[in-house]
Amino acid sequence: MKPFLPLVLLAPLALTGCIASAVGTVVTAPVKIVAKGVDLATTSQSEADENRGRAMRKAEERLGKLQRQRDKALRKCDDGNDEACAEARDIQEEIDDLRDRVM
């Protein structure tokens, strides 16, 4: 029976470390969850810069497409197509609006 005595005396000390570890995990879990939520909800400066650059490139692509459409409509307008003239004016207004939003 004597060989079990040291184990019986050391068991509470060994369990204390496990309990402390479990308590530490339980206590820090809400903090980690909140921190993760904040990280997901916020945008870093580099992410914001990337998003802004992406939006600008997209706007430039759209602007180029609109300019090509306007030029095509203007060529038809020069040939006497009144509908093409109106279309060219509408496209130009869209180009102006897009430039105002981007710049």
C-alpha cells in the first residue's frame, strides 16, 4: 500500500495544472472570439488600399468601354443618325458622372 502513497499525494498537484490550464482556456476564449470578430469587422490600411485600387481599375475599365461606345455613336451621328447623336450625349453624361464619382 505504501507505493500508492506518493501517487496519492502527487495527484492533486498534477490535476491542479490541468484545471488551471482548462480555466485559462475558458477565460481567454471570449477574448479571442471578440478579437477575431473585430479583426473580421475592420479593414486594415493595406486592404483598404487594395480595395480602392481595385475599384479605380474597374472604373477605368468602365470608362474606357463607355468612351469606345460614345466614339462609335459619334461616328454614326456624323453620318446623320439622330438616334446615335442622342445616344452619344447619354453616354457622355454617364462618363461625366463616372469621372465625378471616381475622382
